[in-house]
Amino acid sequence: MSAARRARRPRRRSALVEILNGALTLIVIGIVIAGAVLFWGASRFYADGRFARDTTFEVEGGSGLGTVAQRLEDAGLIENRWIFQAGALALKKEKAVKAGEYKLAAASSMADILKELTEGTPITYAITIPEGWTSWQVADRVNANDILSGDPVEVPPEGSLMPDTYAVRRGDDRASVIARMQAAEAKALTDIWAGRDPDLPLETPDQLVTLASIVEKETGVADERPEVASVFVNRLKRGMRLQSDPTIIYGITLGRGPLGRGLKKSEIEARTDYNTYQIDGLPVGPIDNPGIDALKAAANPAKTDYLYFVAAGAVPSDGHLFSATYAEHRKNVAKWRAIEKEVAEEQAAAEAAKEAEAAKEALEAQAAEAAGDTVDTSAQ
């Protein structure tokens, strides 16, 4: 080997070392930059947010992480969508965001927001269905609720819904809410029918719902539902007509709002599938959606010999007077008529006093004007 070739070998090694040193330097610089970027991103991810008040945010059903991040950034709830998405990926929560409406505390960090959207409980709202509402009323309330989504629901079969307060979330489908009400009613009816009085003159659970719907409309006093139910059960056993005013009204309105007036003689005498003054036994179907207590009362009525009842006072909370004979019933009706007359006289007296006071004030105003005094009626 010549001396020249031996002299060139160290220079090749030197060049290779320089290349390797350069590459290592770039790698170290890259690592340092990447670490700095990661540190900066993490600090921003866990830093306090910039919104000063508690707020709500809705994750719509089917939304992916990118869509949610963009909407959060647009709403000013996060500083940078890419940092938010990177944080979700790092924490393996990119597919854990749940649909619903969430409350975000003021100054929540991106980490706090991600945790709320993946582990938090969505805000719930309440839909209350009072006992004795008709299915038309229930459908109207569900359709008018702007928290819910989906097409308007049709009016469900009467008596198929369980009155209660239901928790819903923003975006819940209206049809699914109705389905929950129907499932609750079906379950309760199955249990109550199984534990009914064996001497009950009813053949099917549907008949139980129909009887309970009448009981529900006849009294708003929870404690007397079993007594009211006993009256109708005793009448059914004797073959007497039920003679319930609410059944006449339902035959007229079909549950689409209140009648808004007293019954006419022609309506009482008209034969419909619901008018229990004109038909034997139960009406063709329920006249409302009875609550759990009315269903229980109809299934296990009080053991009485009552066949009649009439209002005991001027307001529903006064309850009813019950009797076993028609003679006793007529006495109770006379008591009610006396109360009714007294109330009417009090109302007439109050109206007369109101008219007299208005006439006096009008004359006083005329006298004041005649005397040149300023009459200001805006403060009245």
C-alpha cells in the first residue's frame, strides 16, 4: 500500500464522523424542539380557559372529535382545536365523547372540558305529565317541548301512558319519550293486575285502566280514590249504570281540551260509547291516563256498600260525601245545593260590591276634574 493511500484514509474517517455528528445534532435539536412543542401544548391543554362564566355546550348525536373541537373553538371555549384533539388522542379519549348537553364551569381548561364531555353526566330536564291528562294533552306537551327532537308524535291510545315526571336530555327523540311512558304504564299495569282483588268485576287489564281513568277524573283527593272506586265497582256488580259526568264530557271532546262549560240536557241524554248515563257497564275505553294510585284503587277498592257520592264542598279539595242509599244521597245533594247557593250568593255580593266601588270612584273622578284637580288613573 502506498504512502499516499495511507495518508487519505484518516480524512475519510473524519468526513464520516462529521456527517454522523451533524445527523446526531439534528436529531437532538429535533428532540428538543419536539419536547418544547409537547411541553407548550401540554401547558396550553391544562391551562385555565378564557371564558369567565359557566356555560353549556351541546354535543350533537353522531358528532366526531374533530367536529366537537371545531365547535368548541368557534364558541371561544378552547384556545386551539388541534391541541384539544391531540390531548384527546394522547389520553385515548378520541372516541369517548358522549352526546348530550353539558355544563362547563367558568375558566375550565381543555383537559377539564374533555373530561366533562367524556366522563360527565349530561344536563337533564323534566317533563311532567299530571295524573288524569288525556293522551292528546300529553302529545301536545311533548310536541311543544323544544328540548326534544324528531317529528311530532301522533296521539297515543288513551290510557296507554303513565303520568309521572320524566328526565330527558336535549336532543332526545319525542317518540322515544312516549315509548318510555308506555313502557312504564305497561309494567305498572301488569303488576297491579296480578295483585287485584279476586272479586273484581273486570275481565281484562284494559277494563281496569278504563275504570281507573273514571276514578281519576272523579276525585282529586288521593285518600278517597278507593272509596270512589268502590262506588263504581258496587254499581257494576249490581248492574247499575255508572252515571259519571266525566264520561259524558269525554264523549263530546274526545280528550282534546276542556269542555269549558256545564253539560247540556241534550248531551246527558245523547247516547255515545262513553256516556255512562246511557250505556250499561264501562265505556268503550279510558277517558284519560290514570296514575298509579288510581290504578291501585280500581284494582283493590275499599270494602264499602256505597253506591252514590256528591261533592262535599265548593272546591275539589273538600272531597265527597258518600252514601249507600238513594235517600241518603238526596240528603247529601241537598247539602251540596245549599253550599252551591251560598257560594253563588257570595259571588253575587262580591260582584255587586265591585260594581258599587267602581261607580263611586267614577263619581269621585268627575268631581275632581270639575274642581280642576288632575286625575291620574295610571296608578290604579
